[in-house]
Amino acid sequence: MWGLLLLLGATSAFADASVHKFEGEKVFRVTPHNEEQIGTLEYLASNIQVDFWHPDSIAQVKKEMIVDLRVEADKCTEVENLLQQKGLDYEVLIENLQSVLDGQFDNHIRAAGHNYEKYNNWEMIEAWTANIANENPTLVSRSQIGTTFEGRPMHLLKVGKPGVNKKAIFMDCGFHAREWISPAFCQWFVRQAVRTYGKETIMTQLLDNLDFYVLPVLNIDGYVYTWTKNRMWRKTRSVNPNSSCIGTDPNRNLDAGWCTLGASKRPCDDTYCGSAPESEKETKALADFIRQNLSTIKAYLTIHSYSQLLLYPYSYTYDVTKDNVELNRLAKATVQELATVHGTKYTYGPGATTIYPAAGGSDDWAYDQGIKYSFTFELRDTGRYGFALPESQIKPTCEETLVAVKYIASYVLEHLY
């Protein structure tokens, strides 16, 4: 019954008066060609509430970079006039964000309850974590690694055939609340693992020889908030002392060049690094678990969206890692493998030089803990829908990402250290 009500509520979840409506909001794509044009964007960032979709903040904007930003309805004319007046190259990617968000739920499967080709809310995902473990006791076990700021349990799934001295790969989804395609992939991965074990050679070999720790949603409170109040929320939901602004960017909250580059010390910013490394209960739980299992975890994969990128350390410095040649070769081969599924093109490289510097990220932190194979995926798309990727793209996105993850895992299995 609840499943049906939740399902019916999925598209009407945005009808409540206290819920942020995106009617008339636009997403602009702007390419600044010189410092003066960057200055115009800086003016917009400080004087008009614009939401940076790509990059994450104004601080990361540089010349010739594609910049995607969301503008509230009553500011669109002013912004467009300014862009024209200052001669900036721009296009309107999304004409009316609310209609694109309404169109997200384009998979009209009638069945109530959890579905792998739909976006599932947190209640459904949490129930799914219990069900998938109960239904597959020889392959999946569930444990709790912590609780969120708002008191929700953080459940981790361990996927693999029981064995001795097995090495592991850690994968998390849902760091940033609005990146809904990310948790969809973690669910898809576990489903495919249990479905194809014993039938498909690569998956069988992987699960016989490795364990996968899968955290379906790291930032659960934020994810719930995107379903109930504001679809475009990014951060956690923790309270910041001496500020009315809520939340910390969990992917700026780890102790890897913490709060130096591409992160903000202002609690109201989307890239706020928090009051200290691991100030967030969610990142602390993640880091504690990885530290406790460092002897077995040989790869760390963190799933984000959007941009179609495969990144590896470093993001907090322009320096390359000692493993740069190997990681670059592996990333290149992985994106080639991914493209064989649906022809989707990914860019790859070290975070700082490939997109922009950003300190305090989980991939850099994991690498500095000694986990050599540390990667960030930025899933589909490249901005047509951005964070509002429709459900009809869940299946193809997950199919190609699964192939890429299996490729990395097979490589790790052959190159244990």
C-alpha cells in the first residue's frame, strides 16, 4: 500500500506549497573567453542567486570552460540581458526546468514499489537493501556503518561469495543529493551481480575472488530532501553553528588538501567544506569503515553525475600521482570499453587538470590512504538534462557503467598489490 502511495506521490511530490517549484527557471550554458567575461559571471554569482551545475562554483570557472547555471524565473530576463550586453556566448539548455523535472518520470511502469528502471525514493531503497540481502543470503549481506545527521541508518551491502583473505572494492553512490542517476547505478550493480552470478563468466569470477562493498546512498538526508522539498539540493542537511544555512558538501569534507582549492569556507555555499575534515556524520562513517578495512580494499569507486567523465587523483593539487601512468592507461581502456555498449563518449584524466581543482574529495582521500585504484565516475549526460536525467536513460546509463566497473574490477583482480 505504502509503495503505491509513494509511487503516486512521485510525480505530485512537488505540489506541496513549501516545496521549491522550478516553473520558468532556465539553465544557461555560457562560455567565457576572457577575464572580463569571467568577471560578468562573478557578478552574477555574487548578486543574483545562480546555481552552478557545472562547474560546482564560480571559483572553478576559467577561460573557455563550459559553464552551466540555473537561474530562478524572476531573474532570467535580467541574466539574459546582461549576458547579451557583455557579449557572452550562451545558449539556453533548459527553457523551463519544471517541465523537464516533470518529464523525468517518463518510465510509466504501473507496478508499485521498487523498480530498477525508475528513480526510487529513500524508503524504497532502504527496504530494497534488506530485501536483496534476504533473497540472496549466499551473495549479499547488509550491515550498518553509521547514522546520518537526521538519524537515518547508513546500510552497506557486501556482495561476493564467502571466502578467505578476499580483497575488496568499495563503491559509493549518492554523495550529492540531486545526482539521482548515481544511486540508481548502485542498485543496478547489485541486481546484476546477483542475477548474473554463475551465468556470466566475468561477474562470476569477480564475485568468487573479490568482495564489493556498495553504499547505495551516502547523503541520505540530502536525497530525502530532494524528493520532499527541493529537487536541486546538493549538500548534507546538517546544521551549521552561527549560520542559518544548512549543510556541507560531503565531497569537500575529507582530509585531502581539505578546504584549500575549489572548496568554500562559507556555510551558505554549495561547496562548503564543513567546519573540519569529517565534520559530517556521513563522511566520518565512510572514512571510518574504509580505514578499518584498508588491508582488504584495493579499489575505491565513487559515482557522481553529470559530465561523462572518468577521473582519478589528484583533484586537490595539479601534481600527478606516482601511479599516474598506470591510472591513465586504465582509465583510457575503461572509457573505450564503456563506449562499446551505447557509443557514449567519456573524457578521462586527473581531476584537477581534466575538469577543475577541488579539495577534500573522497577519491583523493582514498588514494592517499593507500588505495591505488581510486576513481570518480561522472555519469550521463553532458548537460541536455543535467541533473534532471529522465528515467528512460537509467537502463542505458547503468548498462554502460556496469561494463566499465567490471573492466576496472577485472584489472584490479589481475593487479593486486
